[in-house]
Amino acid sequence: MSRVSLHKNHLRELADSYPYLLDIQNDQLQAGTRIVALVRKSGILADISITTLTFSYAGEQYSASLLDLLTVSERNLGAPLAQLDHLKATLTNAVDFIFVD
């Protein structure tokens, strides 16, 4: 089972620029860490990319770049703010674009 969930960014050095993290890791991979994409407010030309997911949350537009991935401890991730499962198809297409066969 996979999930796409939005979390508040508790990483002090990144939180000002990227207020949220998007958890994109399949739940079958359990290693104590999660793969996340950095999320920032939308509004610049760099948002127009096949490797960028755009979505709205709490009345604001946000972007998550799949080129800006990192792992965080599950303990530091906290409870999800929202489930964004409607992004799964776009996420799959963007990842497929990055990892060419």
C-alpha cells in the first residue's frame, strides 16, 4: 500500500524555504526513514516541469519537486496534515520520467 501524505517540515535548516514535506515512500519499505519531497509555495517558472507536483493545501498553491528528495526519520516526520492520494498518477509519471529505461 502506498501513500502520498503532506507533513509539516520540522527540519530547522529547511523549514523557512520548504514549510512542508511530501511523503512519497511505499509503505512496504520499512527502514525507520521515509523518502520525502521538499514542498514550497508555488509561483515561479521552475514550477512548470514534469518532475514537479503542484497542488493546493489550505487555500494556497504548493509545489513538490521530485528532484529535491531526501530521507527523514519517521520519528521526525510527525502526523500527516493531509492525504494527497489524488497525486499518485502524476507522481508515478514524474518518477518514470526521471528513471529512464
